[in-house]
Amino acid sequence: MNWIILIVAGLCEVGFTYCLGRAKSVSGLEWWLWIGGFLAFSVASMVLLARATRTLPIGTAYPVWTGIGAVGTVLIGIFIFHEPATFWRLLFITTLIASIIGLKLC
């Protein structure tokens, strides 16, 4: 169950970076709404990470959490914010995923 909580925490990290990306292109009330989403996802992500580390080793949980956030944020950047999907970018994201899987298997 704590692995599921950790995955949801990582997805919340992706959620707060998405909100931050949207907030940079708007102003007024819409900016405040995106920042509210950013804060909500941030708090949820941290609380869920803390909950998952009650039983999971912090040395595994934290890298998995940040890895999910990093990979998810890059994918959001590519597919939603139209950032470039260069060979090197995809190669390093792939090595990051492989490293997270390797860490989980240890």
C-alpha cells in the first residue's frame, strides 16, 4: 500500500509542476487559481511522501518520488508545453527510469 501512496505522491509532484507551468502564462484571478492548485498539490505530495516513508526506507522512497516527478514533468513539458523531445533528453530520462527501477530492485 505504501508503494501506491508513494506513486500518488510522485504524481502530485507532477501536478504541482503542471500548475506552476500554467500559472506563468496567465494573470489575475486565473494566476491565483493555478497557484492555489500548486499549493494544494505541493502539500498533498509532501504529506503522502511522509506517510509512505513510515515503512519504506527514505533512501529508496525519496529518489523514487523525485524520479516520478522528474520523468512526469519532462513528459508534461514535451506533450503539453511543447518542449523539445531531443535524443539526449529522452536518453537521460530513460536512464533515470532505469535507475529508479534498479533502486527498487536493490
